[in-house]
Amino acid sequence: MTLTPALIDELFRHAGRSPSAHNTQPWVPRFVAGDGHSPAEVVLTVDPLRTLPAGDPTFEDLHLSMGCWVESFAIAAAEAGLSVETTSIRGCGSALEVRIQIGEGTPSSTASTVAADNGANDPWPPFGVADLYHRQVDRGPLRRDGAAFASALRAVNSALSATGGPLHSTGAGSSAELVEIPDQLWKPLQGRSSLYSLSDPAIFRETLDWLRFDSRDPRCFRDGLSANCLRIPPMIAAAAARLNTASLRPWIGSLTSAVLTPVGFAQRIRASLRRRALSEDSGSGEGLPPRTTAPHRVILTVDDALTATAGGWSEDHDRSTRDDIVQAHARAAQEIEVGRTLLRIWLLFDRCGLRVDVHSELKDCPETKAELSAFLARRSLVESATTEIPSPQNSPRSRRRPIAAFSVGRSTSEVPRSHRLNT
Ligand SMILES: Cc1cc2nc3c(=O)[nH]c(=O)nc-3n(C[C@H](O)[C@H](O)[C@H](O)COP(=O)(O)O)c2cc1C
């Protein structure tokens, strides 16, 4: 297939169907035509106005979203008969730059051309453009389907171990794993993490800024989270639209935070009493068989080899040490690769008739993230005690970091379609 501006536009439009945190669509792709000396490439950068500095201070979700775009682009390009290869990932956060080389013909089989390599050895199903449009996040009630979920989970984890996880090309030498979380652990954590996001005025204000409840606002059909997608009834959305104005937003954020702070305190006390009761009662309570009709709860975990600087990375390089910067860039590259994998996981679930409902607050809230990490550590200890041959996943020494959290189940109603900038 010959590279033409029309084809590139079409590929960008398909890739634009990627999921992104708050539907911010932070990607800015630019096509650079090749000449006799250098091949054609896409230079992918970030629109700084489409980042979430309060809710995503370490840019983890930004990098994951950019990774989803890279993967969608690779899928669309492969279907058009083009090969793509990520040749460099530089910087992090708003200063991130990803270079993707495009060639005409069969892709080479390297770690960074995963999506394009839909050959016999690819452990992932051959995804196409239709899959990109079919996938949707569903925030309505999801119906549990044990059989479909079990086979999809097996397929995901065997694909992850066959490809060595998404971190080959970053040299991090670690692997990813999708882990099911018992609903009795998930439910209280979800409550506490939602409260965390609501009771921080800056995070709450930022979220309000991406809510699109007023259908007279042209942005309503371009980006952000619509009342429809959030499954908020029209009357409540209309009232919320009247309140959610630029002048009232700071007040709403502070007021909500003040009201919710005592609730958070009470919840923490209840959680610690519940933890104590569980440990006296049944060890952890996590070995109990599920007695629930709730959807399946999962987290994507990666080795915690690269730790974020506390409080996020400073964009002010004078204040950061050289090591911090190198570490931040390595971590960004790792998260881009994880983002590519995350999209493949969601597409694979979609192929199995399952949709996902994302709960990033669970891994963003420090307290619930620590509890998820503790669960992973306990699980890893139990597995290493019962497994003769240790693997990276079950080694008790490998600290696992939850990087994405979502529920999985069958849609029970039609899912409203989210909007995009370029459609
Ligand atoms: C890294 C990442 C984090 C996300 N976090 C959340 C979340 O915490 N809550 C949520 O409802 N959706 C979350 N989403 C889903 C997006 O809001 C969703 O992809 C976007 O609104 C577009 O909708 P669509 O995926 O149905 O096309 C996340 C998506 C990504 C890629």
C-alpha cells in the first residue's frame, strides 16, 4: 500500500479511537514523509493541555494512554499492509516523544512491532480496525460470566508470558501479569479510593473540568466524559451541568472535600477493624470462594523495578538529579509498552464478548494501591510455597506494582459511544 496523506489521515482517525484517561486524547501525531535518506515516520507528542496534573501527577495514565494510541496505530497500519516499528521513546510527561517508523510491506518481528506481527507465532489474536471500533468501556451493570472470563484470562496470561510481558524492548527485564482480585477485597477498596479522588479538591476540580454534561457545549461531542457514557440520568446531568461552571468549580471542589473528609476518616477506621476481623477469622479472607454475582475484578501488574520519585517527577530538570531523569524516562518507556499491552488485553476481552469498566482510582490512591500491592505480595508468597520451580511472577522477591485496575463482564445494555476530536 502506498503512503498518501489520505491514508495517513485515515490511520490517525482509526488510532484516535484509542481509550485515554478521562477521554483526554492527549496524543499529537505528526507525519514526516520519507526521502532517499530517511524512512517515513510518525512523530508522536503530547498536548500539555490534555494531561491531568492533579489526578495523574506521575503521568502514568498519560503514558498508558499514549501506549494505547501506538498500539491502535500499529493495528490499523498492519491492516493497511504497512509495517511499523517504534524506533525511539524519549522524555516523559508533556515532553514525551515517540518515533514510529513506517514501511511498506511485511513488518519485521521485533519486540516493538507486536501488533503488526500477526503471523503464526503471535500469541495474540490478529486484531483489526473493526476491533478498535467495537471496544468500549462500559460503566453500566456488567454481568459476571465465569467461563468466558476464565478462558480470556488464560489467553491473556499465556500471551503475556509468551512475549515476556510488554517490557522486553525497554530492557526492564520484567513481565506483566493479569491478576483476579476477590470481590470482598475489591469492594471496600473501591469505596475508599473513590472517596480519595472526591475529597482532594484539586483532583475533583480537574475531573469536573472533563465532564461534558451540557449538550450546548461543543466540547460535549469532542472529548471528556459525557453523562451518557457515565450512565447518569438526563435530569441529574442537567442539574449538574448548571452547577459545573468555571466560576463555581473551585467552590464545589473545596466544599465536597470538606464534607467528605470526616467520611474518609470513618471509612479508614472501619477498614482497619474489618482487616483485623478478617485476619483473626480466616487468615486473609482472600481464599474464600466467590459468593458474588459481581463482575470479575482484575489488576494488571508489572515488576516494580523502576520506582517513581515520591510526589511525581519534577519537570524542572535543575531540581532533579540526572539519575531521576534517566529513571523517569525509562519508566515512561515501560509505561508506553504496558499501554500497548493494556489495549491488547481489552481487545482480547472484547473478542470474548466481555467489556471492561476501568477503576484507575484503585491504583492512584496511595492507600488502596498499598493494599493491592500487599495482596500481590501475599499471593506471591503462597504461590512460591506451593510451586517447585520459581518464575518471575511467583518469586517472593519480585515486588509487583498494580498499574491498571478494571472490572470485566458482559454488557447488559447498549453502551453509549464516547466522542473523539477527529471524527
Ligand atoms: C490509562 C487509562 C485510565 C483510565 N481510567 C479510567 C477510570 O479511572 N475510570 C473510568 O471510568 N474510565 C477510565 N478509563 C477509560 C476512559 O475514560 C475511556 O477510555 C474514554 O472515556 C473513552 O471511552 P471508550 O474507551 O469507551 O472509547 C481509562 C482509560 C485509560 C486508557
